[in-house]
Amino acid sequence: MKSIEFNKPFIIDSDKKYIDKVFKKNKYADGFFQKECEYFIKTKIKTNFVALTQNCTSALEIAMILINLKKNDEVIMPSYTFTSTANAVLLRGAKPVFADINLKDANLNIDSVKKKINKKTKAIIVVHYGGNSCDMKEFIKIKKKYNLFLIEDCAHSFNGKYKNKYLGTIGDFGTFSFHETKNLVGGQCGALCVNNLKFSRRAKILLDKGTDRSLITNKKKYYSWKDIGSEYRSAELPAALLYSQFKKLEKIQKIRKAVWEQYFNSFNKKNSKNFKILEFDKTNKSSYHIFALVFKSLKMRDKFILFMKKRNIFCYFHYFPLHKSSYGIRFKRTSMINTEKLYNGLVRLPIYPSIKYSEIKSIVKQVLIFDKIS
Ligand SMILES: Cc1ncc(COP(=O)(O)O)c(C=O)c1O
């Protein structure tokens, strides 16, 4: 049986055309496509300031500098996330505080977050897991009540919505990933959305190695060093690839949705004794980044991954909880029930635009066989 990969970036000939344009223009930084991508994101998600960054990791790091995060500050976040969310906080000398997630959707649990708030808390980072929105009404409420910054880690969720608002535009900042594993691919690329415009001037300086180059309009004036910063901006080649992907956004999302729905319709009413699927509030819009099954035990999860692998179908678990990692254990020594349950049970199924209908059918068939014999 031909193997079914877990993920394949959707790169076709038209994408190469845009890369060629970069070579024709012979300009590789501060370029045309960087600006075009920023304009596209800004108009798509309806916000005022967007910067194309090297990745979501840099966008998170900029957000943490902008809120002036310092030693003794605390930032609440899920442990069920990628290291970048926590590293951005640690790089400012502050402390990541892990809160538990909901079993139903793998998003931050509001009650667990409330229990962690104290005088040192400066911000909350929510992750919209798999492209499905957190309960933003509740997070906005506690942001206002305790005067906290709210950052949306939208690594999975470009094009997703909470009610009628695009994810990334609801908190103070939104951070996006266009890594090759994500729905839209710039190779390695990302974006920062600044919704609180008082930060946009400083953001421009941080993005450009601490200089005010992008703020100088008078060509006779020299730019100079104004602040800390780094080269956080995307280069032109990834931007060109991403721009080409944006041109296909509707197509890519339509296919992802169709694949996601095929899985959903096959497993939703199954009432399996062995696995569940994550819930999703239909009044929001998903970005359809992940479709996951949640098995009842680690043993069964691993048995399933192996069962599929033997049939040349590649499925993976997700997020080793940060508080259980050898580095993260120093920040939280007690267990987090839902985070650990989800990590133990969760398996992601292949979902990407070039997957064939016959391949989805065969994945569904094998899941059902596994369920029957287990
Ligand atoms: C929740 C989350 N945040 C941040 C990142 C980092 O994204 P990037 O690779 O674009 O830096 C990832 C990566 O997958 C992620 O899953």
C-alpha cells in the first residue's frame, strides 16, 4: 500500500512563479512581497497594523518586549503548546505560569486561568488549538477585570474566527505561523498583528534591529539606533511564497474544511468506547488546521499510531506538555489533569489539500477497523 503522509505543503507551479519574480527584481529584503503580504493580512482580518515576521516565535517575542515584560512578572499560558509560547516569556526574564485546558477542545480552561491570577500576573497567552477559538468573551472579561494584556497565539488559526471577528484581532496582539507545517506556507514565516495601536511605533523599531529606519520619511535624514530589537522581519523569498499561497487561500481552506468534515461525519456519531473527537463551537469559524482523535489511554494511543504506521498511514500525537518536559518541570511540579489526559490520548490524522478522497476513505476505514478490534 502506498504511504499516506501526515502533512504535505501545498506547493504548485504557480508558487514557483512568485519566487522567480523575486529573482527578476533582484531584491531580497525590505521587499515588495513583504509589504503585499502585510497588506493582504491587514485587509483580510481587518486590523490596522500587521508585520510579516520570520515566524510565529519572533512575533511572540516582540509582543513580550512591547508589553515591557520583566523579571518577577508572570504570564499565564497553556502547558499544552509549543515551546515558543513559553520561551518568549523566559527570554524577558519573566515566568511562564501553566494553566490547564478543557478536555472538550484543548483550549485554555478559564477557571484554571482565574486560579493563577495574582499581583505578578501581567498577561495571558491563549492558543486557539487546532484553529478553533478559545472562549474569547471570558478572556476579554478577565483581561478587563485584572487589567492584563491578552495575546492570541494563532499559530494554528489564521482565517479562523470567534463569532464575527478574526482570530488574532481580539486581544492586544495576535501572532501567526506560516511554517511549512501550517495551512499556508511561507517555508518559515509568520506575522504579528498589533491591535493596540499605541504599540505600533515601537513595534516598527523592534522589528528592524532597534532602528527607526521604517519611520523616517525624509530621505535626507539618517536613521539611527533607538531601542533594543532584532531582525524579526521576513525576508523576501518566504514572503513571495506566502503571497502566492494567499492567492489560493479560499481554495486551500475549502479543501481542508471538506477533509475535516469527512472525518467529522465519519466519527462524530460513532459513540466509540475507545476514542472521542474534539468539540467545536459552530458559531465560530475554524481554520481546520487539525483533526484529532482522543483515545482513552496512552497505551491505546500508541497502539493506534503503530497500527496505522503498519498500514503506511502516518499519524502523530501532539504537544508533549511543557510542564512535563525536562526543562519545563521547574515551572510546575504538580500535575494538570486535562493537559495530561489529552496528551496521553490525542492523535492527529493527516489533513492537507493534496490528500486524495481514496486516501481519506482508507484512513477512516482503518480507524474503524482498529476501533472494532480494540
Ligand atoms: C502554538 C504554537 N505557537 C508557536 C509556534 C511557533 O511557530 P513558528 O514555527 O512559526 O515559529 C508553534 C509551532 O508550531 C505553535 O504550535
